[in-house]
Amino acid sequence: MTDNLGMSVLLEDPSDLAVHLAVIAGVLAEVLDQTQPDMLQRARYSAGILARDLPLPVARRIQAALRHLNVGTFLVPEPEMEAVPRSQRL
């Protein structure tokens, strides 16, 4: 992995959002220099994909901060993220 490759930060267990939403949003707000309410909304609707297309050092800062709070994450290079098809009504 190189520092200029866009990285996505994903939760190991998306159900962590239900238990740790405020903590996760706080980490995102601090590392990404955004407001807490904005990051609460982003995390709430993220489906476990907390951030996309970040520089590797920033993604690692988020990962380290969440690991310190016992929230597991993993990093995926942006080119390896597969597009999810749009949902359809049956």
C-alpha cells in the first residue's frame, strides 16, 4: 500500500454502530476536522463504511483511535471497493 492510494475505513462489525455511535463519530470528527453532528449522521447511515478515499496516514489514524476504544476496523484500498448495485423493489 502506498500513502497516495485512497483508502476506505470499514468496521469489522457494523453492529458496533448501535453501541459505539457517539464514540465513532467523535473519532471521525477529530481526525477529519468535521463537526460532531455531521459525523454522527455520516456514521449512522454508513452501513459500516466509515470513510472512503482517504490518504493512508489519515485512515490509519482513524483505525488506531478506534482500536484504542475497542472498535475493530480494517482498511481497503479504494480500487478494491466494489460498487453495490442499487436496490430494487420487487
